[in-house]
Amino acid sequence: MNEDTAYAAELIVSELVTNAIRYGTPPLQLRLIKNRTLTCEVHDDSATSPRLRHARTVDEGGRGLFIVAQLAQSWGTRYTTEGKTVWSEQTLPTPASPHSEPTAESVQ
């Protein structure tokens, strides 16, 4: 995973966990799944639906899900009998083939 993807993942985790702490109901659970995409799931026991807001410049909060929507390929909410899971998926960079020619990015 490259540095940009890791940084975006850190921001996504931070925003989703912060939302769960502020608006959710304990217990909270964080799960990261690395496959063809990087999936971040944050579960809490509240059934309250998260809302994507467009914060004004003077607002101190309200940007979390907007940030997630900008950084993730997709995101959403799954509801269960025990609450909800807010998830996001990030595209992972394709690993370079060992026989491929170096690119300008890889030769810095």
C-alpha cells in the first residue's frame, strides 16, 4: 500500500470512529479488510442513520462523512438487529509486476 492510500485510510478510520464515538452507542468495533480493496467498517449499537452534510465554512463540525465520501471509492451503512455498520471502500493501487518497466513515480 502506498503512502497516499495509507494516509487516506487513516483519515477515513479517524472520521468513522469519531462519528461512532460522538453519535453512536457502545460498544464500538473497528474492522479493516484488505483484499482487492481496503474496506473499513465501524459498528455501533445505535440504529441512528449517519447523514452526509455540507458544512459551512464557519461550522466547527459536520465534515466527517463528506471527507469519507471524497476519499473512498464508495461508502454506506448496513443495519443489523444490533445496530449499524458504517463502511467505506478504497481502491488499492495495483502492484507493479516484477517484470514491468520502471515508471517515473518508482524511480524518484
